[in-house]
Amino acid sequence: MTPDTPRRAPLLQGLGLYGVLAFTFTLLCWPGEAHAQAWSLTTEQRQAYLQHYAPIILKRGNGDDGRHGYDWVTSFDFDQDGDFSNNKLHWKQVPQYVDGARAGTGVNAGWRVRPTLYTSLIEFMDGGSKNLVLIYHVYHALDKNAAGDYQLHDWERVEMLVKNVVGPPGGGESVAHAVVTQHKRSVVRRAGHVDLNFMQSATGRHLLIWQAEWSDKLAAAHGQELRFVTDTYAFFAGRMASAGKAEAGVNNDGGRKNVHYAFVPEASADAVTAFGARALTYATADALASRYDNGKTVTWPNVKRITYELQDLADILPSHWQHGGYATHWLSTAPIDFYLESPLVNEAGQAEVSAGMQRFFPQTRDIENEDDREGYIAKKWFVGTHELNDSASDFGGGGSNAFHENAYASTVMDSRGQTRASASGYATSPGSFWWQHDYFVHSGFADSTDGVEQGFWLPGPWYLPENGGFDGRWSQLFDDRPVVPHPRQRALRVQ
């Protein structure tokens, strides 16, 4: 143990691994039968859950005036150069990519746009029940804020708490609540709410989400914010069958919003068939680029239906690491320290970030020097310390940092009487570092008390396989699908 290695609370020192486990279990008063029932999903089952609940994104576009393709969902390395800092600059060339495909000139033909949602799965036992947190991030390489400035690395997430998992998906589990990003707000809807609508089929149960276009509209839905769809899937199935208007009702907003794109999970055969979705390639780019303004209402035959794939949030983490070539992608300001009990591993189980105290750099580097927003390791949702809101706001208010700051300082107890530090056992962590497996599970109910949220910190060694846990934020589940390696691909790990 080095001088910089954080220690757990003194009472836990010297007990050894089994002593620490026994003490933790006793401290939390978990019933003995709950531990006898602890079990783990397989890698294939974890992949299956993420695929089964992958959302359908109904998106409004703003593709007129030569900006066709701007509203595509994409991957981090669409331009295949292994450099995040020029993503915004290069994404402005996506119309040339589309036009080159139409004319056969080969402009940007080496790009692989690959619409992608970046995911992680957190698996844990709570009493005798197995629960999952599923996180999906919709990535866009370019955004425009309310001031009219261009921004990059736009993150919008969908999150679900799935309870009472008993095996493969579809075995009786239920979605307790879902959360979407609406600018700085984390808007929640609980089971049974009229705004929580799914496409249910034999190959998946897909939450219906509407997304605004890339551009700003000030006091209206804008900037790629997400909203819950208030219409049932049957409504859309009827509209598609009749070639009707492509619109979606959304939470906290009257009327219906235009739909120009539908992004559908490629692993759900029923969803792909129902929407008639196609893969986005250079050959299909021209046909799958909407050229309509956000105010234009179209019929469903004119909606561009596109499949997306799932990849891992952990693919991108090594690029933030102090020893992972971070300076190519991120700025050196505002570093964040995590104590890693185990390394970050890739799909083959090989270590990509070492165990121990590790520093990560989250501020985005923009080659055009127009934007320095945070990468996802700095986002409050990464450790679960976002604040839930019941209502959306056109101006993006409600994104207080109070709970996140209180959690970091361990000055507020959760609903079970634990602070972050007491739950993890790392007494030196408050105000100093995050533990790798710090995670706050929300109850799904918004709390109006400033700096307080309803829910609990996952306790002690919850993440160990013998305790039925898995922390997918630090593991890679999905094949990266490399095609042509580029010099920095090993450090980047995102195709």
C-alpha cells in the first residue's frame, strides 16, 4: 500500500477481505437469506437487457439550407481519425458526405457515421431482488446553444431502473422509472404514468422518446433535448399504416411535435421491421438524410428510419485517463480523481486503465476553441447524483449541483441513513476523491429539499460477482466492430 492509497474506515482495517465482507453485511442488517440468493447475469444476458430496453428515438430535424445530415445520431469516431477535438469541425462537413455519396465523388467516403447509443448496465442485489440501472447516451457531434454558439460532444441520456430481474429479459421484470435529459434537468416518469410508453414486441420493450433538432429555438424545445412521448405505440403504428402525419406528443408541452427521423435499435428485429429502418452507410446516406426544416410537418413515408447500434460508455473512458493520451481529446483543467479497486477492462478482459488512484480529465478540447464542456465522466449521472425533476423547462432550469456537492462532501444521508463515505467504507474520500463504485440509486420520486434526493448509495462490495453485482460503467460488453485500424485506435477504442 502506497502513501496515496485511500483507506477504508479504521474499523474495517486489518479484517481481511472476508472480514470486511462480513462486517459490511452485518452493518447493513441485510437478511442472511438475501445473500444465499445472490446471483449474477451472464455477459450475454447483460447485452440482451440493454438491447431489449433500448429506446426508439423519434427526432425532429433541421436539415434545410444545406444542413442535411446534421441531426443524425453518430459515433464518437465517425471521421475515423481517432481525435475527439475536431468532431464539431468535421461534422459541419456531413452535408458534403451526403452530397458526395449522391454524386459518386467519394467525398468523405472513409467516414463510418454508425449511429450509436453508448450504454452501461449496473446490476445489484437489494434484499432478495436483483435490479438493474440501464443507461443509454445519444451522442451528437455538434449542437447549438441558446446564444447561437456551436458546441460539441452533446450528451443526452435515457436511464431506466428495472426491478425484480429473474433471468433473461421478458421474465417478469418491470421498469420502475425512467429519466431523460432535458438540458440540465433530469426529468423522471414512474411506472404507470401516461407519459411512459413502450413499443412492446417479442424482440424488445422499447421506450418511446422524442428528441429536438440540433439548433436553438430559445423558449421552445431545442438543442437535442429529450422528452417522453405521450402517445402510445398503437398511435404511431396507425399513422405509419395510413401514411399519416409524423408527429409525437411530448411531456410538459401542448400539441404534437414534428418527427423527421426515427432511430431504431438494430438488435430488435420486430422494431426494425415495423419501422422499416435501414443501416446508415455511404451507399444509403443520401436516401436517409432529411432535408426538412424543424417547422415542416411531413407524412410517415418521408420520415427517415435508421438503425443504431449499442456500444459502451467504457469505450471512451480510457481517453480521459491521465496515461491514456487524454491531451488529444480533453483539456488539462478540472481533473477528477477516482480510486479504482479494479482496472477498467475491455471486451476480452484486458486492462485498459490501471487499478489504484487515477486521474481523469473531463473538459472537452475543441480544435476551433469554441467550446470546453464536460465529458461524461464529469456528469452527475455518472455517480447517480443528478437531481430528479417532475417537469420540463424550456430554459433548462432545475439543474442544481447541490446534491452532487453534498454527496461528494458526504454531508447528507441517503434514505437509509448512509452517506457516500459510510456506504463505501472510504472514510478519507469526502471532498477528496470518488470511489470507483460509488453509485446513488434514485427512488424515482423528486425531492424539493435543496441538496437532498430520495434513494440510497449502493453499499460496500455490492459490485462483486459473489454479491450478485456488476458495475458496467467500467467494463465493455459490446464488440467494437473495428474495420480499418488507425494509428490512435488503440487508445481511443471507439470506431
